[in-house]
Amino acid sequence: MPTIDEKRVYTDNSGVETVFLATELGVVAVSVSDDLIGEFGVVHRCRARDVATAGALVAVATDEDVLLADRSATGAAEGGADGTDRDLDFAATGFGPATAVGFDGDALLAGDDEGRVGRIDADSDEPTWEAVGTAAPVRGIDGRLVAAADGVYRVGDAELAHAGLDDARDVDAEPLVATGSGLYKLGNGWMDVIDGPVDAVDAAGERGLAVRNGVLYSRAETGGGESGSNEVGDADAWIESPLPIEGDVVAVTHGVDASYAVTAEGTLAVRLPGEDWRHRELGLRDVAAAAV
């Protein structure tokens, strides 16, 4: 049971982050203050397959279309009484069914099961989709990188360019690519940093999370050890970072300071730098992606 102080944090929106989850039930918004997980609720019912954020914008890939909401336009960024973004107004953009969405500055990118990749100006009053190119089925987008079944692609001004690898499952603009054979970073070519099938990856500065066969891995931060580990920090070291709960991890993301992981059983875990993981069961199933 949360304390009175913790309940007060849930309604005080200063320092509160909203974690958006793409689920079979719809888009779920979870209010988090520091590492205290507060109230949550469905803000749009649909089959959400991916979610991405950029500032006040929230984009969702669904079986019917790519949806876009502006938190600042509706005042939803102020949150409801429980601190969640319950007043989001998602609008269809006309892309059609999508499997992945991501932002590259002001541009919103989307891809589908047929490998089609498109782009719009998310700040435009009447955005029109521009065809960027075609790949294999699209699985993830971040910045100018696209993860597809036949590898990773880079988005150019007018076309897609295959950038190597195979069976790409997720990407981070750093760049990092999660594939069926490992996690790769770009150095002198693509260099593997985790062996084995990696399904999800997200990085923010020195922080990084990846999921290998349902097991969570963390990038050791330079100059410091990983919480719960005796290993010394190394920017190139990725170490197993088990959660204090059972269940496979299915999605990861980062906020301003906090790191987040979601399990297949519907538990959200949060960790601040140097602290232990805290968690809360949300009772959600089929979580496909997370974004802050």
C-alpha cells in the first residue's frame, strides 16, 4: 500500500514521467515519479504494435493506422487527477496498418509488414505521407535507422539504404541494432556486443538496456559499477541485469533519469542510477513496446 506521501507524489506533476505502453488492449499511460510507479490507464483502445515519443508528441502503430497525439495541444501533458495523460486525442494520419513508428527530429517515420516506410512532418497542420522506400517487414524504427527482417536500413533524404546485418528486430539511433544473432554497435563496421538473439534495445547516453531471450542486460556505465553487480563500469560492457521478479522482459525504454523494463506478465520495473529496481504489477499482457 503506498504511503500518503507517495500518493501525493502521484498527483503532483512536477518531476512526473509518463511511460506509454503499446499493448493488445490499447495504449496505456503509466505515471512514474522518480522510481515510484503510480496510477495507470488506457488512453486509447486499439491493437497497439509500437509507440514512440518526441517531446509532446506520441505516435502509435496500430493494425488500422498510425495515430498521433499532441500532449501540449490538449493540455494532457498536465495529466489527470492521478497524474496520467488521460485526455490524449489520437488522430489517424492516413498511413494505414503499421508495425513500427519512430521520430527523426520533427519527422515521424512508420513502417509496415510489407516493408513500406513513409515519413511525414509531425509538426505540420496537414501532414502528408511521403514514401521513403521499401525493405523487408519492418520491426523497429529509431532516428534514421529501420530494423527489418532482412537487416538494418538507413533513411536518406529520398530513399532507404541497406546498412548490413540480417534479421534486425529493434534499433536505437546511437546506433545499436538488435538481431537474431546478437546486439551490434557501429564501430569499425558492425561489432557484436551481446551474442545470441536480442529482441529489444534502448539507450540514453551511457545508459543502455537490451533483452536477450527474455533476460535483461544493462550497459555498464563508464566510471561506475552496475547496481547489483561487482563488475567495473565499461562503456562497451553489457552485463546480465536480472530484475527482482520472475518473467521474461519484453520491452525497455529510458526517461530523463530512470530506466524501465516491462515483463510478459505485465510488471513494470523502474530504476534510477545507482539504485535498485522497483516494480509494480500492472496486469497487462501482450506488451509490444514502451516509450517515455
